[in-house]
Amino acid sequence: MTKQEFDPSRADGRWQRAWDDAETFRADSNSPKPKSYVLEMFPYPSGRIHIGHVRNYTMGDVLARYKRATGHEVLHPMGWDAFGMPAENAAIEKGVHPGGWTRDNIEHMKGQLKRLGFALDWSREFATCDPEYYGHEQALFLDLYEAGLVYRKESEVNWDPVDMTVLANEQVIDGKGWRSGAEVERRKLNQWFFKITDFAEDLLDGLGELEGWPDKVRLMQENWIGKSVGLQIAFSLSDGGEIEVYSTRPDTIFGASFIAVAADHPVAQAAAKDNPQAQEFIAECKRGGTTAAELETAEKHGFLTGITAQHPLNPDVSLPVYIANFVLMDYGTGAVMGVPGHDQRDFEFATKYALPIMRVVAADAADKDSPFADGAEAGDGLLVNSAFLDGMSVDEARRAIVERAEKENWGTGKTVWRLRDWGVSRQRYWGTPIPIIHSPDHGPVPVPKDQLPVELPEDIDFDKPGNPLERHPTWKHTTCPISGKPALRETDTLDTFVNSSWYFLRFASQPDDKPFDAEEVAKWLPVEQYIGGVEHAILHLLYARFWTRALERTGLVRVKEPIASLFTQGMVTHETYSRRAPEDGRQSFFTPAEVKREGEKATLKEDGFPVDIGRVIKMSKSKKNVVDPDEIVDKYGADAVRWFMLSDSPPERDLPWSEAGIEGCWRYVNRLWRLVLAYEADAAGEGAGLERKTHQTIAAVAKDIEALAFNKAVARLYELTSAVEKAPPSASRSAAIKALVQLASPMMPHLAEEAWERMGGEGLVADAPWPTVNEALLIEDEVTIAVQHKGKLRDTLTAPKGAAKETLEEMALASEKVQRSIDGAEIRKVIVVPDRLVNIVT
């Protein structure tokens, strides 16, 4: 390292210790400054942070540092989303305790984060597996239970028969358990639920007020909540019974050709009672897909029950009733009216079973008999082949059908929601114990709050599949709080989404005797800026919104929306490297560190043989296309890594990692450092143009950071750096260098502190105010004028803003380049557009 190069190995640790010693980033709730709460989605402690984490936290860090510089009291905390299946899987596979494995990972990852110099308030750190945290969560669970927002019922779940646990929908991949690979079954179990449906309308309406959220996220939540207005229709059955079907398109009722019911529907169960084939079909359905999305793409299968349903408006039509694998009992009434002409799912089913496909909506009445070209047509149009509805628009027909159904008493207009209550029971050890005791005399009884936390036992084993709490010899055995008789603890633990549904409240307020203090929370919430991946756009964010509303209803907090602004950053991507074994074709992946890349070819360093270069995709441990931040920090320092995270791509887009990119950032670090070495506090000379550029950059970078347009801010600093490098020594040049250091300090804080000290700055640059802007210098007093001849640009001129037409004409004709182009020709006309253009016609 030359004398002209910045030395991160010295500076990084030095300034990180200085910030720690001064408690620079500790938030003071009692500060009179305006509050700013900046939060990134907290990480799962899997063992190591990856470059994707670095990008996420660097963005939040830049904003947090900028907010401090602009006079805000900033809360920028960090913690660990520490419960969940990966720790339990590690216990099974490695023979370690989930708690020990998790805490070792936290210690390592915390060290990695500290190496990057993030401006975090570590005094508020917690892990969700701390009894102090989940004990307060148990207290909140009991508050919601007392308020009637928690209940227990038998429910159909995704059951992994190998791991012997309930799986969330996202843990079921192609109908198989994500870890075991076993065929998932649908099984009925007693489960605990949160009444999120009580808040469906409010959650939907609230989306309209979240102007700081991306439109795509609001739309995703709107679709998940899924409000629909339709008709609940009662069909009479040939066996004397009745079946209710809900339809959002009752206008298409004359196009119905079948009824389909879920495998668990009472009609299906009755049909299967003495029918082995029906029983086998139902069993097959239970082994199939478990989510609406999966069933939408799966091949449609049905079993004809032999029962028919009477069409309520056409006595000559009886609709066959099928048990179908694409109908879920949890959606609507568990039965659907199949209209194949205008629903693609129904079209596929009807085609498979040769059922009638009728057109009842057409672009024009003349098209009433036109065939379906490539599938169902779900759009608007006019009603055809529909008796009294013919000629009506879809909306008119909907209203007419609902009115007729209610008048004749065979249907009721109804609003339904796609949203279902949140099932939170998980049959596993590493989670928050549900604070309920099952009493033989009194049923489910809350654990008294003075007995919280209900802690997980340490002496557990994973020798057998299933939940270790269920087979623990002593833990589940207790006494009923009411009768004092022997009773059993609830052995299910809470879904880990519960842990992250209120953690932002605990960051804001951390009393010992309760989950949080409402007064303290009110100082910080809602979170001013939340940053995280779009993969959490629905469940985590929806559950957080629900919890805050539920706590507000019970009087525990005063806010309903926890997050004012949301930003979903792009992924960090990298190409993959792999090789297939010749004997069995098995594909092995290699890390970038294991591969030597030369042009369009790559070889494995270990043996020199070629490896295949794959697509550029999201960094993934399974594909090994990950870059270890420690190795990059060792080589280039924290600031170059941070700069790369911000510079090459808009923050909402994916960022391809490249060695050339990080090397370019390292070069810029040293360009800036060389300017610092050349800094002269009392340099003489004038530099008005540079002064204007400096103040314009100060204003623009502030605006860019506030808009989270970090790549634009970086580009402006490159521009100012180039201008400074070209300028002769002057007071303006020295002021520009000092401003550059302050503007870059949120992005490159270690270099900035080193430079600030060298330039004689007072205290820490982390505590320094944002440079002030001379508003007068933001107003351009010079403009660039284009001079054209024969339709081509011949020269550019710098002129005073607002210069007279005569002055601009005179300046243009005095140009040597323009005179060469005119070459003595007669000037017929000179057209002047003030402040922009001079066009010479010869």
C-alpha cells in the first residue's frame, strides 16, 4: 500500500471503536429533536451474512446517518429473527442444541455487521429466542386472547408425515415438504388462530393511506385480502339435500354446466361413505396441492358423485356434481359453480370430462354462437343465451340476478374475503411456547401472567421425528391455574411470523415489566422508513399491520399503521459455476472463490478442469453463487464494499456482483483520499464556478438520499470529484473537498472520519451537521448556448443567463468554428432562442 492509498485496515477498526466508545448511534427517546425511525428487516441468524444483507443494511445506514446530520434523533436498531425450522434442522443433522447453534451464529454475524461500520444502536439488540422477548410476546398473546382475537378450532393443515409437523403454505413445494421431500397430507388438527378477518375491511381501506409504499406491494396485499361481492346460491340436490355455492360472477349462471365440491365437503363425504372409489379419490386429493396457487396450475381431476343439482332458473337443466381436486374447503363454501366458457379453470375441467361449454357473454349479440378459440373468455361484454338477462352489460346482469335470487329466495347477495384467519400453531420445539394450559375440567386456560415466560426446556432431544415438547418427560405436565389439578401445557409453538409482527415496537421501547410503553412507542412510530425484500410484501407486512391494529384495539398502542414508508430493494446477483459428474449426472456447484474466471471460460482452481458458467441469478447458498463479505472487506475495506452496494444500479433493481465493479469502487476511494491529502485549509485563489458546483451538489445529494436514489447521489459525487481534480488550488477547492468528505460520509464513514480528523474538523464527522447550502448559488447565472449552421451543431457558448438576442448573435458570429462553417457565405437570417440556441441561415 503506497502513501497515497487509503488504509482501511487501520481506519475501519479505529473509527468503529470510536463510535462505540462515544455511543454515537444510541437513540435518546427524550431528545427534543424530531424523531426518525429507520429500520431494515432483521436477519435470520443462519451463520453468515451475505452480500444481499450488506446491500439492504447499507441503504438504511446511509439514510440513518443522513437523518442524524440533518438534525434528527435517529432510532436505527438491530436484532435477530432467531426462532424457526433451520435451527431445529441443524439440531437434527449436527447433533447440536438449536439455542447454542443460533447464538453462535448471532455472535459471528454481529461481528460481520460491525466490520461494515453500520450506524446501529446495539444497546437495543435482542433475539426473538430470548425468554425476555418471547415472554412479552406470550403476554401480548394473552391480551389478544382476552379480547376475543385468539381462538382454537379444528382445521385442515399441511402435514409432513416424515417431520411430523404442520407446514406453512410456503414450505410446501410441488406438494412435498420443503425439508423432508415427503408427500404432504391434508390433515385436521386443533389449531390456534388469530382473528385477522375481523380487520379485513380496515386492512384493505388502510392501503389507500400508505402513500409511501410501492404500488405493487399494496396491490399484492389487496389481492391477498381479496374482497369480492357476489351471490351465494342454494342449489337443490337430487338426493333431497341442498348445496350452497358462492360466485363472484352470478351473471354467468346460465352458462353453468357442473358443480364441484372440495374433498372435505359434506356432499363429498356422504358420497364416499359406501364408495371405495370415491374414498380413494378423496385420499388422492389430500395428497395433492395445498394452496390455491398450486391448484390453479395443477392438472384438474374430478370424481362424479352421481348426484345432480337443479338449476334455479331452468327446470330442464340438472348439473352433475363432482368432487374436484381444485376446490378447497377453506375458500368460499367449499363448492363452485362451473362456468367453463368464462373461467379457465372450469374450461380445463369441462374439456377433460366432455361437459357443455356455453357462451353467455359476448362482445356483441351477433356473436352469441361464436366458438371459443383458445380457452375461456373472462372479460366484459353483453349477456347472450341467458333468457331475461340477454342484452344487459355484465354489471347490469349481476344486479338483476342478485335481485331475482333474493326475491325468489334461492340466493343472497354477499361480500366475501379471500383472507382467512391466521393459523399460528406449529408442532415444533424452536418457537415461542403458546401460553395455554389444557385443564380436564376447564378446557384451555391462560397461563397466569406472573408465571411468564413459559420457557422452553433445555434438555430435549431430536432422536425421533416430531415435536420434542410433546414427548418431554416433565415439561408439559403442570397444574390447572383454576382447580390446581394436574393439567397439560400446550405443546404447539407459535408461527415465527408472530415474532416479527411486533419487534419494531420492542425496539422503540424496552421496559422490563411489560412488552413496551405506549408513550415511548408513540414517540417513534410509525417507522419512518422500512427497507427489505419484496418476498415479505404479503405475509410479514400484513401480519405486522394486523398486530398493530389488534394492539390498538386493546388499548396497548395508539397507532394502527406501523410503517409509514416501505422500500423493497433489489437482489444482489451472481452467475453460477457448476459441473455434472459423468457417472450419474449429479450437478455440483462451486463458489466464485473456488473458480478461476478467464474471459468466457472458467476452471476450478483445485483441478484446473472447466466448469459450466450458469445464469446470473439471486445469490443462494444452495447454488453457492455467494460472495463472502469478510473476504471483500479484508481486501478492499468496508467503504469500498458499501460504495459498490450504492453505485452501480438503482436500489430497487437487482445488482450484479462483479470483481471489476468492486475494484472500480476501490479506485474511487483512493481518488477521494488523494484529494484529502492535497487539502489546504487556507488555500488562496478564486474558484467561483467550483463553489457553485459544490453547493448544487450538496442540495442534489440531499434530495437523492431522501428519495433513496443512492446511485444518483453517487453519480453526483463522481461529478464533483472530477471538477475538484481539474481545479487549481483555491479556497473554493478546499471547501469543495471538505464538502465532498461530508457528503460521502453516510456512504464511506471510515474514510470520512479519517479525512475529517486530518482536515481539522471538530469532533466526529458522524456528529457534524449536513453542509449548509447557499441558495443564491443554486440559481444558474450562466447558460450553455448551442450554435447551429446548416442544421448541425458548430459550437457551444457560455453566456450570462438572460443575455439579449443581439449579444448572443454577436457572440455566435465571433466564433472561429462558426466562421469556418459559414466560409464567407451571405448570412440570410439569424434565429435566436434566448438561453438555448442560435441558428444561422446562409
